[in-house]
Amino acid sequence: MNSKKSDRRGFLKGSAALAGLAVGAIPFANGKALAEISPEDSTFIKKQGVTPDEPNIQDLLYGGRSRFEGEVYRVHSPGALALVGLRNLTPLHETMGAITPASLHYTVARGLGLPNIDPREHTLIIHGMVERPLIFTMEELKRLPSVSRVHFLECTGNSGLYHYRQHVMDQKAGRTDQHVITSVHGRTSCSEWTGVPLSLLLKEAGVQKGASWIVAEGGDRERHAKSLQLAKAMDDVIVAYGQNGEAIRREQGYPLRLVVPGFQGVCNVKYVRSIKLVDKPYYFQIETMNYTDLHPDGKAKWYETQVGPKSLITFPSDPHKLPGRGFYEISGIAWAGRGKISRVEVSTDGGRTWKDANLQQPIFSKAWTRFRHPWNWDGAETQIMSRATNEYGNIQPTIMELAKLWGDDRTPPLPATQIVSFWETAEMSTYLNNPIQIWKVNQDGSIQDATYSTLKFYDFHL
Amino acid sequence: MRRTALLNSTISICDFLLPVMVLLACSAAMAQSPTYKVGRTPTAAELHEWDKLVGSDGKELPPGSGSAKEGAPIYAAKCAVCHGKNGEGIPPFRRLVGGIGTLNTPTPKITVGSYAPFATTIWEYINRAMPRLAERTLSPDEVYALTAWVLYKNDIIKETDVLDKNTLLEVQMPNRNGFYPVPPQATPDKDRSWFPYWNQAPGWKPAAK
């Protein structure tokens, strides 16, 4: 056994008994959990989703990919987090256009295992502060007026320093299949979702005076539960059963999930079974112990909702290597939890000058927007980056500007330098991270992160 | 009262929320007349099964009781494998004990004791989602006892204190006032802004409507 492999395994199994418990708990057909798939298993991965070279008719009833595309797959999350629930990340550096195939949609699950729900037994109950509690079968939900809308989802911890730390620790432990673009940013995807507006179901049940929040509960193992503002529920939330023209995948909540456009991922309750109307949030574990942003003065911001304006150059990015000077189309994605993307600017000279990128049409509200920008690389070392503005003029910050926004959120304001040093020393996640991602282009054509690597990280286990 | 406040604030600031207001108004107006008449009235058993979430007012808490003394053997048997013998946590599984007084230091220790704002949060999560792989197998007595054990190990209650649906609500968590805003934001500010946090682009002007 080579030493790198044993280091990696040792790291993953550092979680003692539960590592074994969790790995054993995720029943995959070949007996392996995702956390156990290592680079040596790449032959196993490459076979996935591929049509055989000499297909039978049966192989073509549900189409597969060319075997030459078998290396495009979801990478599992860095660090031991993969042991506490399914964590598969979208390979953003391989994405094209503005829609993520359902098979490559990221998954961040808090409960163990993958629910396998018979839609004939699945129901959705609406109760609490309503005139008439109602329960719907899947068949009944599909009779009701439906909508199809394109929306991104994003885990609220995405692009956080926490994931960069995990990434660095995994690199040290010998893991070679991770890049910043996936391990730090890969918790976002964009799909066309089809379903019934939640407002329609709530109107059918009749919302009582005084109701101001809902609590939604899923049918997964831990019954994921989340408080959500009634004003949002009545605005644009979808009770979705369709994703990109077919039924939602099991990893995305089959047969039914909430899609809460523009809000942090944890709101989009999968396998949704129950919606109760209430008059205050319920302060669940995931709304207090997790998904709250602790500031250096000891106060934490809770019930954060809307994802900020954000963009990311996906080509070229750190898995890529440019073969030489010459023309390249820079391409990336931009999105915002509030409204449409109205502008993406690209800099190819380290932020000294910025030019407007071309935006792919049509642009949808709270959806990925693909941007493209022509570039002639002269072969010299440089830095490339993008920044997004939404239709309300909110602009994506640099990481230092993000620290200033954190500091300005407290009274009296805290200096940005204090926020950054807190990020560096505190053992915690941060949420709603949308800093400008800077890619350094080296003379040999290799690409590396120049945003997260500028911070100091202390070497502790998270 | 809350709903009136919501309507007033949205009227005064913003026309974007008109659809929300109309829907809310409709929901009241149509209280007696559903449009599609699809779906049925749930049975009492169905309502009971999906009415177990517990908020900070504890009104859904079931009868039962338990103390830390009773919780200790249950913890050792069912929880220590992930959370450690004394609640110290085995990464990546959560640390439950300690850290009180560290939240405003450069190395905060986020634990159930130091960070959770309500004891109901602890009770509710254990009841719904713990222990992993055997979720919802604990009796209400066991959940009260385990909650008491976690609070006792954090020096928040005494080993013999008995928690039940009344005493649980009386527990004062050290970080009760550690979160903001209070109350949490329930309605958007304006133009569907739920998070008025981001910088404005220099020279940006709203598009003509």
C-alpha cells in the first residue's frame, strides 16, 4: 500500500467508530460509500453513466454518455464531512451553458443514506394556522396548475473558508482529485424546476390571521426541518416534482421538494411531507447551531436568507492547464438571490481594468447566467477574475470588501482586519460567501487560486 | 397584529410585493372557498404524525420527564460513540460540552452549551434526528433525560434537576441573547431585498420602468 493512500484512509477514518458506522450506513450497490472512493478507484467512476461501446436496444432506452465523457462526475466533498451525509459536488469546470444536468447536480444531505420513496405512498400535509388542514397525494398535486422555472440552488456554506481549509487538509493527506473550483465552490447547480406554487396550496388551505412563518419537514431519515418566512412562501416558492424535464432525482428529493428561489440551500426542504403554518420561527438546530454567522464580538447573525451577487470563472480554472499563448474564451457563471444578473465584468490584468462580458440570453431571475469573454493570453503570468452586479445594483465584493460588510453589520462597526483575523483563527463555517474568485495564470499555463490562499490558516481539525 | 404590520410596511415601501399582498388578502377572503377542491382533510393520526416539531414556546412538547442522572447511561450507550464520553465530540461530530465564555474570543468553541439559544432546540433535535441510524426511537422520557445530561455537563442545570414540558422552558441558556436580528427578519425590506448587505455598484442607476 502506498503511503499517500494510507494517509488518506487514516485521515478519513480519524473519526473513529462513527466513520465505520457512517460508511456502512450508505448502502451503495458495490458496497462502497462515496467517502471511500479514492483516485485508485477511477476505473469504477469512469464507467458510470456511460453507454456500452456495443449497446443493446435496452442500453438505449434511457440514454447514457459517450465513454469518453466518463471522467466528468460529481466529486465528493473534502474532509470528513462526507461521513455525516451525502456530499457530492458539481464539477463546475466542466459545466456548459446555464443548466446543470440532474445527474451532476450537487447534493448536500444532512441525514445519512439516500431515501427511496414510493411516490404512491408520498403525501404532503398542510396544517397549523390554516382554515382547513389538507393532505395531497402526488397524483393530486400533479392535477393542480403548475409552473416551470429556472433557478439555481446553492448550499449556504458554499465558497466558505471552511471548505478551503478542508481542501488544503485533504491535499496534505494525499488526495489528488480535488480542485478549488469544485471543493470550495461546487455546492451550486441550476435546473429548470416544475411543480405547484406553494402559495396555491396555502390558499387552498386558507391562511389564518397571525400566521407569519411556516415550518417545513422532510421525509428523509432525520426529517430535515426548516422555518421559512410566510411572505417568501407566498411569493415564489415551488413545491417541485420535476427537474430538467423529468422527475426529480432521489438525491434532490424525489418525489417532492421545496424550491425556494434565491434563498440559501438549506431552505429547499427535500422529500417534503409537511408544511405547518406558525407565528414564529422554530429555532431548529440548523437555524441556531448551524447556518449562523458568528462575529468576533460573540454575536451571531441568524436567519440569513438571500444569496448575494456572485460570479465565478469556470474556464480556465484550477483543474485546467493552458497549452500555450493565444486565444481562449473565458467562460463562467453568475447568479444572485435577488433579481436577475445585469452585468458581469471580467479583468485579465489582476483587477486593474475591467470589461463587460457577454451575457447568455435569456436571463432568468435567481438563476445562473453564463458569461463569456474573448481573451488573448500573451503567455505572461497574470490574474483573471469576474464580478457580478444584479438588477438592483448590488455588486459582488472582494474578500476584503466582504470582511468590511461583516464588520459594518455590527454596532459599532468592527474593522475588516479584525473580521479577517477572526476567520483565520475561529473554528467555524461562514455563510453566504460570495467573494471575487481570483485565478492566477502561471507562465506554464497552470491555474491556481489567489483568493483563499492569501489568508493564513491555522492547522486544526474541524 | 403581525399580519397588519406586514401589510402596512409593504404598502409603504414597495409595489413589488403587491402580488404577495394580494395573495395574503385572497387567502383571508377565500377562507371559506377553496378554488380547486383537490386534496382531502387529513386524519387525526396523520395530523399527529406531522405535528411533532417543537418551537421555543414548547407547545408541542409531550408529557414525560428525565434528569441528567437518568440520562447518563442512555448517553453512554447511544450517543458517546460520536459525541465522546463527556460530550467532547469526535470530529466531524459535534462537541456538546464546554466553550461557555469563548464566543467573543479569537478561538470560539461552538458547542450546544455555549451556543444554543433555547433548550427546546436541543430537545427537538434529539427527538427528531438522534441517534443517527435509529432516529425517533427514543421515548420522551429518554429525550428529556438526554437533554438534561447535556445541560448538566455544561453546568447549566443540576444533576438531579428534572426536565419536563414546563421546566424545559425555564432553562436559561447562556447564549440566549447571542443572535441577531431579534426577532428574525420575517418580511423583505424593499424591492424583494431580504438581505440588504451588499455594496451598490458605483454609478449604478435603476433601469427605467
